[in-house]
Amino acid sequence: MSVEDIIWGGDKMLQISFEPSSVARYPLTILAHFPQGRPQLTTLTYLGMSSAAFVSGVDQPSILGFRYSLPNPVNAEVILLEKPPGEQLDVLWPRLTTDQQLAVCESLAEAMLLMFNLRADSISTSKVSMQGQNFETINIDNSLLLTRPFNEGPLRSMAPQPACSHTADYLSALAHRIDRAFPEDSSSAAADPPHTGWPGKEQLSSRDIALIRGTWRRLAQLIPFHTGGWYLPDTLSAPARTHASAILQSAARALHHTDLQMSRIVVHFPPAAPAAGASPPRLFLTGWEHARFAPLWSCARMPPWLQPQPQPQRPLRGRRRAQRAVYAALRTAGAHEWVFAYAFGGAERFFEGCLAAHWMCRDAVELGVVRLREEWARVRPGARFPLCAERGFERMLAMGDGRGDGCTPCGDGWRDVWRAQEGGGELGAGVDWSEALGLDGDSACSALAGSGSGSGSGSGSDSGPTKARTGVDGQPMTVAGANSDAVSHPTSTENNVAKPMLVVSKAADTSDVHSATLQTLDGTDTDKANAQQKALRAVKALPKRAVLKTKT
């Protein structure tokens, strides 16, 4: 048995390896993952969103056990994962042939569609809720929204953000989080709330705070125009516009992984039989504490590594080809909801990225307002843009200068900042709507609108079956709403609902796994040796593996 520090799935973990002859019922390799974020809630969110992803059909590392509360013998929140076969995509990609890269893209498109077709009725994150004296079963609670924008700086120590039923409420919550981080009594530097600065500017002045507050309050005035459908091109006919609006304004929420970097994708190429062709690669996705349920237009996007990247970053070999391969696979799968939301929802995603940006990017957000105004003028020339750009930002955008007014750094320009923001940088970077639909856009919209897909006025309808794996009868699967008792999806009989739960053995809460996290990773050799000895003793008491399974 051995223990080593590794970086796997984009996170620092401990890898515990067994000799094949020493174990009979345990995996040979176990990963100890130490979630970072809100105490307890981040760990419970990983478990909940992982459970939701399991329902969708997406492969992921199996959960063997966990500790989510302190104090405990481990002295840390930890999730034990079975290490799946394969390598991280960022390591594997340069060694793959073009055909293998395209095969990975097809499998990735299938996983994206599986997540997109898992639906909820609120903008939220799923977290587990313990039941039973020894936590025999774990049910699902969708009452909170535990995503990065609501957990930054002083927000992490405040009450968590409740789930949002309406898109406008969600966007308003993103805007008003700035008022929570910078309450009115913090207008002076002496009253500056803790943890609001950033490296190089640890202390904010009263002018900094006033500028930050002013920017997000101005953005709040644009929310009514960015809930979906305002930027639809005038070239669409009335039926086509109605159909596209129904998708963009749908009250259904899809599953979205907000940090699907290459390191969070583990690729395994199974050996092919001699008489058979090459088997498609199997993808295992990790980092489920970064997942959420969001509006359809927010979820219809390429993973970050397939989007344009900041200038200093080395370009990914074959990125454009991979992006087109993923998109082509989604079109082939009949994912017309995803295609419409991707093609027509770029401005909404860009605006969401502005609202969700860290306040250190305040100057970049102001540059984004200028860019939004340009897009507004292009598609809605007869309507007046509600805001005026702050003095100097139009000139900066035209010159490609991102120096700002001194409040926040913008690097080499607004593009570099937006590419790094969650959901940002897609305005103008998406495909043209006619290219997206693969034929004349108006004809495609009209045809789909009349194809019996069941789309409505956008008040809650979900339209369109897909050819990829979805729920029973080809319908998107759904997750019950806030405070629900389990994840569920429709079956052929309305009252026959399958309820998957994370089932953990009674001994799971008494297992003692390795206690040192960052201290072990960054400590002295003696510290590491002591920690490894603790881990070796602790692993012997591991519970039988806990598995995600469906109970009817």
C-alpha cells in the first residue's frame, strides 16, 4: 500500500494504492478529494450534483465514502473516490491522433447533451440531505444556489444564495450580490469589508467601492432585456421567432458543469476486439461541486478549453477542429434545443458573464457594456440602449486598451478578461445563426416549430425529442424542485418515477481517512511521512464501497 500527493481532475488529492493481493473487495486505487469552499455545503454539493449527473447518464468517479462535518477523526472534509481508468484529457490530447481527438469530441458531445437534457424547475445546485440514524440514504435538496459568484470574498461567510425560480430573479441576485459584499456602511476604506481586495490591491478606497457599486447597479437596469429573446435577428419569421423565444425563455433548467476544463475530463480508450472496430472512448467527468442547474441559454455553450482563450495562453492544437466536431455531433444527435440556445443565446451568456464577474474586473465589465451596446445596435437598431458608457471606455475599446481608470486591472484588454470569466466572452464568438442551423435559419425554425415538438410561449414548455440518450420515451429527464426528496425522471407511466439515491453503508461515517490536506501537500518530508502512516492505518478501516443506484 502506498500514499502519494497528486493533482488529478484539476484538484490536489491523495492517491492511495493497494497491492492486488492485499484487497479483495476494494478498488486498487482510491482518491481522497478535499473540497474547498463553504464548510459542509461544498462537500454536500459535490455529492448532490454528482448524483444528478449520475441520473443523466454521465460517467464519473464512483463515490466510496465521505466526511462532511468537523471535528472528525480525519480533521478535514473529504470525499473518497474510486480512480477510474484513463488519463486526463490535458495530458492525453497531444498524443492523440486526429481520429482519436474527433472520437473524444463525439463522446464529449454526448455527455454535454446528457447533461443538457436533465432538467430541473429552479436555478439551483443539488446538495444531499441526510436521512436515517446512520445516514443510510441521502436525498436531494435543490433549495440553494452554491456557485462561484455567490461564494467570493465576504459572501462565503454570509447566508447562502437561495435557489431562483425565474431567470430575472437569478440575474438580479448576481447584480445585488455586490450590495451584499459592499453594504452602504462600507463606503469608507476604514469600513471596507474583509476579503474584498485582491493581490496587488488588498485595500479598497471609498472611490473603488463607489465605482464597483455603480457598475453593477447600472447593469441591473439591463436585466429585463437579457432573460432571453431580445437579440433574436429580425430576419426570422413570426413562427420562427416564437419557436426560438420559447427555447430561450423556457422555465426549464438544465444541468451545466461550469468548470469543465480538460483536466476534469478523464478519457479511457477500451481495448477493441480483433474483429471489431475501435471502441468509442469513455469519458469520466469530475469537479461536480462546480455544477448547477441554469437557464437553457446559459447551459448551451462549449467547454472553456474550446472557447477562444486569452492571448498569453498557448493555443490548443486542433481547438477549432474540435469545436466544430463537438457542434456537428450535437446537430447529428438532433439536439435542436441546444443548437437554438447556443446560436441565439450569446448575448444573454455574455451579460450573465458581466454580472457574474468578480468586482476586480469592474473596468472589463464597463468595456463589456460598450460591447453589449454595439450588439444591441446591430440587432435592434430602432430601440434605444438604456445605458450610457462611462467616459473613456469607448475609446479604450476602439484602441484595444484595457488600462481602465485605475480601479481594477484589465490586462491587455477586455477580451483577455472576458475569456477568463465564467460564461463570459461568447458575444460575437458563437456561430452565425444560419450556420448553426445547417440551412436557412428561417426555414429550419419554421420546420422545427411545426414538427410536433410541443413548444409553447416560453412560459415553461420544453420542446423537442432528441436522438441521444435522454429520459424514457426520448424526453428530457427532470429533477424535482427545491426541497424535493430525490432526483427523478419521467417513465412510461406518470406515477412510476425512479428515484436514484446515494446509498452509503452504515460504516461509512466511521471511516478514518488521511487528515492532512494542504499541510501534507506543502509540508516537510517528516510531516508527509507521518500523514502517510495515518493514511495507511485509516484505509484498513474503509467501509464497503458506496454506490449511486436507482431505487424505484
